Amino acid sequence: MARSPRSDDERSAESGKRLAADGGSVSDADGRLSDLTSFFRERPRLRTLAIAGPPYGLLVFFFAIPLLAMLVVSFQTDQIGGAWTLGNYVDFLTSETYLTVVWRTFLLSVQVTAIVAGVGYALAYSIVRFSRRTTLLLLLVILPFWTSYIIRMYAWINILQSDGVLDSILNLVGLPALSLLYTETAVLIGFTYVWLPLAVLPFYASLTNLDADLIEASKDLGAGPIRTFLSVTLPMTINGVVTGVVLVFIPTFGSFITPRLLGGTNNVMIGMVIENQFKSAFNWPFGAAIGMVISVVVVALLVLATRLGGGLFGTGGETS
Amino acid sequence: MSLLRVSGLTKEFGDLTAVDDVSFDIEDGEFVSILGPSGSGKSTVLRMVAGFEEPTEGEISLDDVEIVGSPPFERDVNMVFQDLALFPHLTVAENIGYGLKQSGVPADERRERTERMLEMVRLEGYGDRAPAELSGGEQQRVALARALVNEPALVLFDEPLSSLDRKLRQHMQSELQRIQLETDTTFLYVTHDQEVALAVSDRLVVLDDGEIQQVGTVEELYEAPASRFVADFIGDVNAVEGRVTAVDDGTIGLDVGDGEVSVPRDAAVEELAVDDAVDVCIRPFLMRAEPAESDRDAVDDANETFSTTGVVRSRSYQGSDSLYGIETDRWGRLSAEVRSASFDVDDRVAIAWDAADVHVYRREGGAPPSEDGGA
């Protein structure tokens, strides 16, 4: 961080003396604290830097620089430090196998997002509208976060596998076993379970901010429950919906643990391909290239979706 | 036939009875206000008429059709909400056209009727703006237009003017009256503000603690309040403690401290018996005051006049009148509204009023007498 032109320190020392002279009776700690505040009060630019510096620093070191490194690596042959090439991109974008995986990943992500958005919105709505135990219910919603993601996935393996918990229960009530593990359904269930709390929170936040009078006004003006939902409730909470959708869609598109553990080898997602390039095939440049393409695609999709959402509901995106 | 008929309306929230056996009628084209302090149940009555609350008991009929049980979107009633509840994600024109859209009015007609409404509330050219870009008074007009454009049988108002400053509120009051006449619509207005209620209404329903205190025209309520509560709530009133000493055909004899006065029989709305404790109420503007000559009562202490002397403790100038707070020798602090005379604080004055002008109410057990006369 850019600190300490000499004069700054001198001036702070001066103001410290002045303050000490002003308030002779203040304790040492108080004096030092007010020294510090007055030091920053007199230097608004330094203050801004001190506040904004650390988070921006973190972003640069842990996000911008790695991304840049990945971009650089993606243009190299499998000999890092060697020659430059566009070959990684060409290989990826011309391979039907990889593109099929991307397409399947996209479809699965859309399904997961739609399910989580639907269930999550209903859940958030019921917590806001019909419940007096809001805090308790919200706590229950986020409770699974206190257990490790991996452990929760293994729990699902236990539930979904052949002769697992689910099949045993079905067996007890006389229904045929499903053997869901290593199917797409298992992956959908796993994702829905993992992301639901993540979507419920922004949905809940936007729904609590929704003025109940607006719902009544809509009904008063002749709109039934469905019309009221579509023309008032949903547009007024579209910001929360977009946030929740983004929070679910992005990590789903890139994830590799859930599909590996619950989908096995039948349900390869692009995140698994990338991971494989880095960890097994040791072709970092190729993995980096796929990562870059996926990042661009996801960002483009999100921009498009946000625009579309805003356009569908007029000025709704600007409220709240 | 009444347009709205409310009978035996009762609403209980758990143990609390918010509205207790309320009945009143509204004629077509009337401007009726429900007036009451906060917590009196007035908004609950309105919300039951709108359909947002289900009554525990009682009936509400609109145009002779029972509407209890039908959802708000099926009632031919529109409401102007306290906080207006304009849709922030829609333009002014879309807000006004919202109800028409719901009832399937074609876009052309919708535009035309919205335009006509904007004209009616004097907001021509504001159609494309967002509600947030409008001033408080303009937003009130939009809310009004949004309710009126559907041409409902009845428009409900839930204290929408309470957030405005006095000047704007008075202006909106006269606008409400103008628009009510122009559209020939029936208005039911809920408020705690007696000034607004008196200014705009044809008739008032006074509510306290969920129960109707009185229903009548503004004049009836002001000149013949049915209870001490109504007298206090509608306009200012002084109260003097007394005890009934005699009741006959034409008069009631009252012991009011050291002295007896007889008041007309019709000063009391309820049957009084000898020894009843009563409040004798008088409007400040019906009191006379003149400089007191030494300590002697300047006003003759005849049997049909209340009179006392006192010291001016406060004075508030009110344009043509002044309102004096007077510490009287006989009845504690009273307020008198006097036109011509001019007194200063600490002046000794003699005040009096006619027995014909008072109202007498039986004092409820334990209720302490009002010291400052509710001024």
C-alpha cells in the first residue's frame, strides 16, 4: 500500500501534540484513538485508500492476477514457458465431444437453476408471508452450511445408492427401488439441496422489503392472486431473483465435485473436464483455455439474462 | 335504498375485540367519514369493507348484495391507501390504468380513460413519469385517480392525507370535494383528524374502542354530541364537575361546587337521576369574558348562568379570536375563546356562559374530570 510520505508522519505527530495539549485529562488510549481519527480526518484521500485498499488488494492478488496468469497459460503449448499458440482454443472449440459436454453442462445448470429458483422462491415466500417464526426458519435454511459440503455429498451417496436409505424406505412401503445414484436425477437432487439456501436468502431479503400494501392495492384494483404475483410481487422482487439465479447458475456451471460423486462417469460436466486437465492429464494450458471459454460464456449468459429480466419487468430492476 | 349497509359488524383478533357491533348506512353520493382515535377500529372497518379482513360477525352489503366472503378483487370498491401504495415499478399512467387492465378494458379505451383521469386530478402530462418523481401531493392525486378510474360504487380512503402539511392538506380536502361532486361517487373516508372530517364530510361515524359513539351530520355532532367522548373529540370543550340535585319536566338542577344552576332538560341526552355525578360541558367559543372588578363577580349570579372569576394563565392568538387559559376560582382551569376583549396573562377576568348552551353527561365511574377542559 502506498503509505508514508514523510510529511504525513510529521503532521500526525504534530496533531497528536496539539490534541494532547487540548485535552490533558484524556487517557492514553483515548488520546491515541483520537490522534488516529484526526490524522485520517485531515487526509481524506489516505482515508479512502485505507478503507478501500485491503479489499481491492485481495481482489487483485487472489482474483485478477490468477485470472491473468490463466489467460497467459492458455496461449501456451503443453510446455509452459515455451512457444505461444492458439491451438488449445482451436482443439477445444472444434471437438464435438467437449462441446457436447458444455451443452449438457448448460442444460443441467439451467434445470438446476430453474428448480432451485422455483422451490427457493416458494420457500422464501412462505417464510415471509405465512410464518411468525421467521428467524427460526431462516436458521434452519442455513443450518446445512455448518456441515462440510463433501460430507453432505457423501450423505447423499448413502441415501441414493442401490439399497441405500431411499431404496430401503421405498422397499418398506412396497415400492420398487430406484437406485438413483450415478444418474442425472441424483446430480439434480444434489445441486438443488446444496444451492437452495443460497437462493432462499436473496429471495427472502427482497420479499421482506416488498410492501404488503402493494399486494393489497393490486387485489383491490381487481387482480387475482396469480395476476398480482406476476405484475407486482415478481417484478418488485426481480433483483433478488436475479441475485439468487446468478448465485446458483455460476457455481453449477463450473462445479465438479457434485457431478463426480453423485453422477459418476455417466454425467460428465465441463468442470470435471477442466479439473482433469489440471490434476490428471497435466495439460494446464488446455485446462486454462477451457476455463477461459467457459468464463466468457457464463458472463455473456448472465449479462443477457439480466438485460432480459430488466426488460421484461420495466423499471423493476431499479427499485429496492 | 342505501348504497352501503353495514350491520352488526364485529371483528375479534384473539381476545381483542377491534370492532364491536358496528352498524351504519351510506347513501349513494354521500361523503361519510369514520372518525376515531388510533386503535378505535376505524381502519379495521374499512378493511372489512374492502375485503382485506373477514368479519367475525355481521353483514356488509353493497347495492343490496352481500359482499362478506367475496375477495377484494371481486368487490366494486376501490381504496386509497394510507401510504398510497403506488406501484413503484410502473409509470403514473400504468398505475392509473392498472385496474382497467385487470378488468380487460382494451388498450385504446384504457389510454383514453387514464388521460381523462389525469385531467380530472390536474396532472396532465405526468403519465410517463415514475411515482417517485412526483411530490407528495401529486402522488395523492395519482392514488385518487387510480381508484376513481374504475368507476367503483364506493371509494375508500384510509387517512391518505395525514402525511401532508396543513396547507397542502386543506387544498387536497377541497380537491376531494370537487372530485367527489364531479364524479358523483360515494366516498367513505377514515381519519383520526377531526378537522379533516369536519371539513369534507356530509356525515360522520364516530368510533371509539370499536364501538359507534354517534352517527350524524357534522352539525348534529358538533352541536349535540351524544357523549362526553364525542364532545371532546369533535372540537374543544370545557368540563365542569357537578351533581344532579333535581330533575323535573323542563329542567335539571345541578350543584356545581358552591352554587346551583338549572339547565334545560334537553341538555342531557341520557336519563339522569338525582345524585348522579355529571360533567357539564361548554364550548370555549360560547363563553363570555370581561375584566373583573376587584374580586367581586362581575357577572350576576343568576340561576341560569354559570359564572366565575379567574386569572388569565395563557393566551394564544388565533387571528380574529384569542384563546385564553383561565385558572378559575370555582372550577379549575378552563379555556375561553373570546373575540373582542384583549387580556394579558395575570389579568383578573370574569367569565360566564348560559345554561342553555351546556351539555350534561353522566360521569363514568372513576374517570377523573378533565382539568384543562380538553383544550
